Amino acid sequence: MIFEHRHDPLRVVIAGGGVAALEALLALRDLAPGRVAPVLIADQEDFLYRPLLVGEPFGLGRPRRHRLADLCADHGAELIAGRVTAVAPGDHQVAIAGRAPVDYDELIVATGARPYPAFEDGVTFDRDLSGEEFDEALADLAHGLAPHVAIVVPTGVGWTLPAYELALLTAAWGARHHADEHRVTLLTPERAPLEAFGAAASREVGALLDAAGVALFPGVHADVVTASSLRAGGSWMDADRIVSLPLQAGPRIAGLPCDEHGFIPSDARGRVAGVDDVHVAGDAGTFAVKQGGLAAQQAEAVAVDLARRAGALVAQVPSPRVLRGVLLTEHGPRFLRAELGDPDGTSELSAQPLWWPPTKIASRRLAPYLARLEAEGRGPGAVAMRT
Ligand SMILES: Cc1cc2nc3c(=O)[nH]c(=O)nc-3n(C[C@H](O)[C@H](O)[C@H](O)COP(=O)(O)OP(=O)(O)OC[C@H]3O[C@@H](n4cnc5c(N)ncnc54)[C@H](O)[C@@H]3O)c2cc1C
């Protein structure tokens, strides 16, 4: 059945309040001005800029929060506070916990992924759920109580770069506090360090790890067995503290299809498989790499598709193409870039910015907009470091 859009301008409901939701909002306002009436439904008051969570325990800046109400007001979007619990595609409605359902002509699901610990034991690096555990591990390292820290990338993690930052920054922290006695080990299922960025960047990351004295074990599927022992590649390893990245589960929204991990399948334009007028963007989708820059590129592709549906003359853009990442090191940030289709042929690592603004989450509209807010003194203020 072909659904006649009920509203003019087109009522586009965006579920979520993160990178993908905001990039989609900004792109829609840009690409289809006057043709779209956006509505954001978010279960948090603020947009949280997560990448800075890694530097926080080392004193390298604090995560930034922006009020969604301000961002929506700036872009002429209605904001509804609430948690989307289900979608009724036949009725073109989303159900919201404790509130009346909301109508849509087009729906973008951008609700992200939910982190959960990969192992029962050890420390999970999750600043929201257990931030103090990592802070205690750092304090123990500084006091000589826990000289060997192992950082583990569990099999299935969609964005491994924070583990490299943790390893490099923890090694620098150990050197600063206990010069000779500290040891940092990094275990990852990747065959080479940050291999998604291609061979050249990977070699340079390997050299950075070497120079920092981090012992790298690539290509291993580690299993943390107790708080101080793990099994990897058939051998056992002991460490005083074992820190693992969390795994992620998809949003599993009733009424929409999902894979066994709860992620929502779509085509390259973000159209949800088998469901009319519903798109997905960002970590909520099945794309294996869960990363803000890619979430923004997916949101752009979705916005283009919807702008065309709303009658705007815009060219279709291919879904994510470029991986960009900033690695925090004690010697300053390192910028990494590679095209997803040819990582080895396009692999780059530089101490100089490879894009502008040189933010950790690279995006066409959200990053420049947030940079502008801060330049105008309208940002959240915690701008100790710009990456
Ligand atoms: C420690 C750490 C470091 C990172 N470093 C980088 C980095 O350097 N570079 C980079 O590009 N990426 C980085 N990332 C990844 C990046 O933060 C995510 O990939 C990105 O935030 C995904 O965007 P998203 O919009 O899909 O999801 P999210 O940003 O998670 O946003 C989802 C939003 O939807 C809301 N929501 C969830 N469920 C519902 C619901 N049912 N109803 C309504 N609202 C809902 C949430 O509250 C949230 O506001 C990092 C992540 C972490 C945790």
C-alpha cells in the first residue's frame, strides 16, 4: 500500500538525540528548507559528546553536553522528551513510554546502541556505568599497587580506537607516576593495530605503541576469566588490572526488524528492510563499525533520501565512505583517515589535521555547527581540548 503523506510540510520524526539524529536534523533543514517539519524524540535532555570520555580520567578535558532544547530551537525542530518503545508502521505512529503516540510521515530511527560488559570480571571502560572502577585502577597504578594493566578489545567491538588511547595514555600515566615498574598490554582481535585505517596508518600506530612501551597482542580473542587473569590464543596471562571495552546491543524496537544483536537492517540509503517510510542511521543500524563520523555520514544519506521525497532537488549520496579518527596520545592528537572501500590505498596518519574542524567526530554539519556555538560563546564551555 502506498502511504499518502498526511502533512505539508513533511512531518519527519527523528527518534534519538545523538550524532546521527542531530546530523540528520541539520541536513534536512539545509537540503529541504520549508519542505520538512522535523520532530525530535529523545530520552535525554542533553546531547553528550562521548569521545572526550576517554581523556577525562587522565585530566585531558571533560565530555561536553549540549541542551537538546537549544539545538532544536536553533533548527526549528519540535522536541518531545520521551523514550520510543515501539513503531506501528501501518499507522505511521511511534509509541512513547508514558505519553500519547506520535504521528509521522517519515521516521528516522537514530537511537544508537546500548553498551554492556563483555565479561563478568575485570573493569569495563564505561564512564556512565562504572567510571570510578577505571579511576581506581589508575590510582592503583600511580601508587605502585597495580603495575601491570591489560587493556582488552573483546571480539565484536564496533569501534576499537578508545582501547588504543587507553593503552597509550595509561602507559604515559604509569611512566609519569612510577617510571620503571609499570607495564601495559593491549590485546585485540584485529590482525594489526587499528587495521580499519589501512596498512600505513596501522604501521604508525604500531610504532606509537612500541615507543610508549605498550606490548601489543593482535589477532587474539581474549576471554577475561577472573579480575586478574585472562585466556588468549590458548595461553593464560595475568595482570593486576584488566580493563575491557564494552560490547554493544542494538535498540530492538518493537515493530521493526532486527538482527540477533538487536541492530536494525537497512539498504545503503538507510531504508529499513521491508518497512515503508522508516530509515535508520548511526549505531542503531547493522553496519559493523560503530563510530560517530560514520553515523553522521549515514544520517546524511538518509536526509538526502528524505529531502528528495519531500521534493527537493538534491543528488543521492553514497552511504559511508570515509573513516576518520583522532587518536589522543601524550604527544598530542594523531589524525587517521582511510576510505572504507580501499583502506590500504588511502591510509593516512598525521600529527596535522586531515579535516576541518579537526574534531573527534568528523561530520559535514554537526561538527562545524558545534564549533561555531563555542566560538560564539554558546557552547557548554568545557573546551580544554578541541579534539
Ligand atoms: C568512549 C567512547 C569514545 C568514542 N570515540 C569516538 C571517536 O573518537 N570518534 C567517533 O567518531 N566516534 C567515537 N565514539 C562513538 C560515537 O560516540 C558513536 O558512534 C556515536 O555517538 C553514535 O551516534 P548515534 O547517534 O548512532 O548514537 P548515540 O550518540 O548513542 O545517540 C543515541 C541517542 O538516542 C537516545 N535514545 C536511545 N534510545 C532511545 C529511545 N528508545 N527513544 C528516544 N531516544 C533514545 C540516546 O539517549 C541518545 O541521545 C566513541 C564512543 C565511546 C563510548
